[in-house]
Amino acid sequence: MPAPATTTSVDEQTLSVIDHLTKSYDNKSEIDSTLIDDYITVLGSIDLLGAIADFIPIINHILTDNLYHQIDPNRLLIELLQKIVSRLSFGQIVSVYSPEFIVSSLASSDNVPITKLCLSIIIQKLHEPETVSFIAENCISFILLKNYLSDAKLDLGIVNQIELYVNSLILNDVTNLLEEILTDTKFVILYNSIRNSENTILLARLLDFILILLTYKVDLPLDPRLYTFSNVEIVTFKDDPLFLILLVQFYVKLVQFSVLEEVSPVIGNFVNLYKDPTTDDFVKVEVIDILVKLSYATNSLLIEYGLELALNSELFKSHNLIKVYEYNEPDIKLLSNVNPDLIVHSSNVIYEDVLSNLSLLNNKQYFPILLNFIGSTDVFPRLEQDYFTTKLKHLPADKLYVILLEFSKFSHSRKFLLSNATLTNDYLLDNDNLTFVNNELWHTKLQVLENLVNATDSDSPELAHWKPYLQDSFNLMRHGKKIRDVVPQVSILDETL
């Protein structure tokens, strides 16, 4: 290979690196990783302008060589090249890499490092008008999305970079390119072809792509049929449980965007899937996340729909919760995570019919159900009567503080806690009497105190009375005694769940 035609204005360290790379390329020998890594570290302070004509070509030669992985096993040259081009304008870059080279490299993934480099250039320089014009003139968005949505074997790194490209269009507010992606006929035809595909890898990418676009515009001008699925289709996907889980997770995220009108029938189909005894438990567990999102939604329409769904499906009726007595994971998760107010509103005898028959306090698997229903003003009096009035003081410290943490989150349970002087004094105010055996327990107590001192229950004389003392205890834990200052001891009251 000819010697580099560098000028005298190039610093010695840069000349040394170029010379080393040239010899490594000629001899097909591994580059000195330490030399390159050290150079990358100081690159920001070096004037590269005089070396660009030599630097980039030799790196390109190595990257496109059949023995690239042998010459650069640690992929440092990709990092080096990205650092170099990041310091150039897009106009300077196209003087080194021809527009035709960039377009052809983006269209083909035969040389993954080069494709990634060109994608990186486009993304990094997206804020420059010249880059946006280049993308529009050369249909770059369509080239990238066609590969993304058509090639199931596309390198995962390239997949991630294309998603980053679309995200970058949104972050840089490149409206003309985004609107083209949403409305141009060739894009719409591409989306429809993938929606009708049986390839679940490509379908999953289409759904990921739609989620990205929703961060740009919630009322997407896309056909809702692109992301709605019939009951027949969902049943068909049972043969591919991994995709089915991805589909459910898509709808969990979709609920966050309050896209209800088009997708509510699909969510209903998922509830039917949940009730189907032949559905795998790990799929059911994912479906529950949709119900959880609906039950805690701030949008009134979503809340109403969630309640309607619970009522019509009878999910919380005792005949649909039979397996909870067999420690069925989906049923336990359902009762432990869905908003307890929604559960009670859809089945006002849930305590009598189901919860009262479970050992909520002493059984580790049912304990999360107890914690969840502390938040229900309807169920809490029953829990108070059956468990909290007499049994709390007999609990191991770790379990007790988890319960106290839940108490601290709601006004009705705070009232109960602060009405109990023994609990408040012994477990919240006395920092010496109780032994803390682990960091987690210490921080749980700190969180309880923080919740209480930040509470604003205007109609609670109990809170008004205890707040100064709670504040002192909180300050002592936060700014005074640390867990490392506590002498470890052994207590029979301290057990793990």
C-alpha cells in the first residue's frame, strides 16, 4: 500500500497511528489496541484537518478487508472512525465518503460495520440542514425502513440504529421527513405488506416502530388495522407464545397513550385469552399488566373501560379465581397488582368469597395480596379486624416494616397506624430499641417516615400530633445515625419473608 501523503502540519501522535494502521493492514496483523485506545482518549484535543485525507481511507481499507475481525478484534477502529467523523460537518464527510457510497452502504447490510458507520453519520448530523436535504433527495428513510421491516435477519445493531434514526427525527423535529414516513404512499404500502405477513419477527418490528411514532403524534394518520388484531389472529399466535407476549406488551404501552377507541376490542380479546384455560401462564401474567395499566389510569375513559371490562369478564368473581387456592401465579398476580378499588367495584364480595379464605399474613405467596388491599378503603376495615389489630406485634421486623410502608401511603391506613401509640413509638420513633440487621430494613423504615412527614391529611389530628416527632426521627435517620454505625445483633424477630 502507498505511504500516506500526510503534511508536516500533522502531529507526531497522529502520524504514528496512521503509520501503525498502514503496516497492520499491509501485514494483516492485529492492531495495537492500547495505542488506538490511548489515541481515542486524546483525540478531542488534536487538530485532525491535515490528516483526514490519509486517516479515513486507511481505516476504511481495514474495515472492508476480509480479515477485518482478525486485524481489529476489539472493534476499536469503528469507535475511532466515529470519533473522527463526529468532528466533521456533513459537507466535509461527503467529500471523503461519496453520497453514492453512503446511499449504497445504507441500502445493503453486507458490510455491517460500514452500514453502522453510515447510519451513525446520518444520525449524528441530523441537526444539519444539509443532512436533511441529503436524506430527502436520496429516499434514505424509505431505504432504512424497508430493510428494517423486510429483512428478518437484519443485524440487531442495525435494527437498533434504525429505531434510533426515527427517534432522532422526532427529537430534532424534522417534520417533513416524519410526515413523509406517515403519509407517503410507498411507506403505507410497505406497512400494509408487513401487517399481512406471517413473519412474527417483522410484525414485532412494525409494532415497535408504531410505538416510536406515537411519541411524535398520538393521533397517527395510520390505518388502525396496522396495530389491531382479531380474536382469531390472537388465538393463532398461541403457537408462537414469544410473539404473543410481545403483542401484549405492545398493548400495555399503547394504553399509556390513551389510544382506546381502536384497541379496546383487542384488549377484550386478551381478557378472553386470559380466561382460556389452555393459555400458558407466562402469557396470562403479561395480560395482567394491561389490566393494571387500565386500573391505575388517570384518563377517565380508560378507568371506565377497565371497570367495564372487569365487570363483563367476571375476572374477580370467585368461580374465576378457583386456582388461587392452588397458588396459581396469574391469579395471585391479578389480586396483588390490579387497583384494589377496581377489584372491589367489580366484585364487592371479594373479601368474603376469596380473600377471607387465604392466609394473607402468614403465607409468603399470598402476602402481596394483603399489601395490595391495604389501599382499599372498603377492604381495609376487614384486614384491620382480622390481622392488624392483634397480630402485627408478633410479626418479624422485615415483614412488619413492609406492612408499615403500605400503611404510610394511604390516609385511612395512616390514621390506623398513628392511632396505635405502641406501633408508632416502638417502630417509628425509637431508633435504639429495635435492631436493624440489614440495609434494606433500614431504608424501608426511612421510606415509611418520609411518607408520613410528607403526608398532608388535613383532617387527621393523629398526623398533626405525631408529625413533629416523626420529623425528628426521620432527620436522625437521614442525617444522623447511619446503618454502618449500628452494632449488628441477632434477634429472633428478624426473619426474611
